[in-house]
Amino acid sequence: MEYRNVGASGLEVSALSFGSWVTFGDQIDEQIAEDCMKAAWETGVNYFDNAEAYAGGRAESVMGSVLKRMAWKRSEVVISTKIFWAGKGPNQVGVSRKRLIEGTTASLARLQLDYVDMLLCHRPDSRTPIEETVRAMNYLINQGKALYWGTSWWSAKQLLSAYHIARRERLIPPTVEQPEYNMFAREWVESEYEGLYDELGLGLTTWSPLASGMLTGKYNEGIPPTSRVTLKGYEWLRKEFESGEGKARIEKVKKLAPIAKSLNCSLAQLALAWCAKNPRVSTVITGATRPEQVAENMKAIDVVPLITPQVIFEIENVLQNKLVPAKTYR
């Protein structure tokens, strides 16, 4: 396994990591979750991602129980969680001081941890001043409940505002952003944040590297009856897959298959390696419902060196979606 610094920080995470979205508390039980985390750990994964919103908090509870049973050294594990959605009440959504402090306390209880390594604002909150969020995150770090803080799907302008507020007030700025990134979703990583990596020292923990499974090739001949797309609550995803754009993407996946074959890897491993090849990416968060799937995904780390300029050219020729980096973000 390769380990990378999260942006300009000294925190090191495995280039491929493991997350609980969709699976923990929804698709798999606690024993399978444990088997998957153990399989990831045995390949060198040290970073595990979660969120209070995943399965209504059950994902954190499952991960907390697994961590307790595994008895891994806390210094060897990097855990993140995200705060934004806890209910429907007026103070149960967002990243206000009250929401962040109460949400973090509840998350730590479910995870059975004294602190998380990275605490993220799961979304931007238009109802809360960014300065209030920055001060609340600084407070939580000073209280020892988190070591670093960051965001998920904040705009470059919002991130820049948070950074400068923190510097002006001598507070701790955000270290990490967690955007979607895969062959079909490139805007945030390759364009929106382009001007921030060097200026802010921004790190990335990216999610959905397989585009909800589309890049594995398992949807090339239709939707399997037991796939994520058929789950209750994911009707929106099925609509995406069955849309004109979704069908066009599946045709591109079919054209990527020969490239994967030439590298002697699976389509999933090619997609994961493509994400990890980007030097701006600190870690690629993977997910799985079986330990065997985890083991196969982690083999993608051996494919990263095979993604040469020629291979990138061939992939771009199929994707036809390369972006021009944003020039202004202030």
C-alpha cells in the first residue's frame, strides 16, 4: 500500500481507503462489515470513512463496534466522520455551532471513540455564517474531539473564505475536502479546486470512484436485481442509470474494457487506479459488500504505476470529457 499526506498536513493515509456509505447498516450486517474492514486493514488500509447521516447513524455504530473488537492501535487508524444531517428539526440540519458540537458528541458515542482524526462539514450551510462554522471546528479541535477538519462539496469560494477567516482570526483552517471523483465526475477535483491545492494546501479524500458501480462493468448488460440501484431510497440512482446520459456512459464503459484487459486488470481496478493516479488525491474511498470485493479493489494500487501517459491518452479518447481548470475562484 502507498501512503500519502492529506494535503499540506503531516497526516498520512493509505492511497486507497474504505468507507461505509450505502453498505453499513443498509446492505450488510455487522459481521460482514467487520470482515470487509479486516480485509482492507490486511492490505494496508489505515483510513476508514463514515458520516452521521449514513443509515441514520447505524453505520457509525457498526464501525464503532468493529473498531472495538479489532483492538487496532488508535495511533495506527485514521477515522473520519461528517456532520450535517441528524433529523428534520430546525437545529438538526446544518453546520452551526450547536449542530456541530452536538452532532460530533453523538457521532463519537456511536463510534465509541474519544476523537476522530478528520471531522468534515458534510455540505455547505447557507443559513450559517462561515465564521461560525470555522470557530466551532476550531473549538472541537481544541477540545480534543477532532484532529483536523474539512468539508465535503464546498465550493472553492466557500473554502477560500473559511481559510482566510481562520488565518485572520488565528484559528485552524480546513485541511481536507471530500468531493465526488471518478471518470465521469471530474469538475470538482480537476477544475473547481484547481487554484486551491497550492494556496491552501488542500487535501482530497474522494468518494464514488466507481460511479456507483457503473465503472465496474456490471451494468453493461442491464441492471442486476440485487445491485445498489435496486435498493429502496435509491430510485434516483436508477433513473440516472436508465437516462440517456446513463446509457451513453455505459457505452463508454464498454469501450474502456479493452484498456483494462491490456493492463491485465478489471474495469474496477482501472477506474480506481485512474483516480489514485491524480497527485492531488490524498486517498480514494472505496466501498464493498464482501471481503473478497475489498481484496480485489485494493489490488488497484498495483495498477497505478501502469497508468502511463499513453494509457491516459487512450482513456481520454474514450471519455471525451477532459476539463479546463478554473482560472477564477474568488
